Amino acid sequence: MANIDAQCEHVTGRFIQQMNAEKLLPQNPREQERIKKIALNLCAETEKRVQEQHAEDKEKALENWFFESHPEKAGNRRLRTKR
């Protein structure tokens, strides 16, 4: 699978900082830690989905390349004769 790094730790840290600056988070350290864990989990899920999509897209691209690069395919023969 692709090695995609969403930099979840960094992004989550920035999220917490910005939310604190806007005074949108409780000042209780336990609550902030809980919110950080939720944000990290969401980021990890997103990262996983992006990796899955990347793998699917890579597979489709390879399949398309394979079929388009073979002149024996009927459609390719037809196109070649029209040139």
C-alpha cells in the first residue's frame, strides 16, 4: 500500500493550538487530551482512506495502461487503420 503521511500529529497539534487561541476548547487538560485523541483518530481514518483510494487509482491506471498499450485489442486495431 502507498506510504501516504497526513502528518496527523502535526496537524492535530496545530488544530488544538488554533482552537485554544479561539477559546473554543475547555481549558481542562483531560478534556483537551480527549479532543486531541478524537482528532488524531479522524486524521488516521482519513489517511487510511486516502491510501486505499491511491491504491485503487494506481490499479485502475495500470489496467488502463495495459489495455491501451496492446495493439491487438480490437478497438486499437480499428483506430490504427483510420490514421
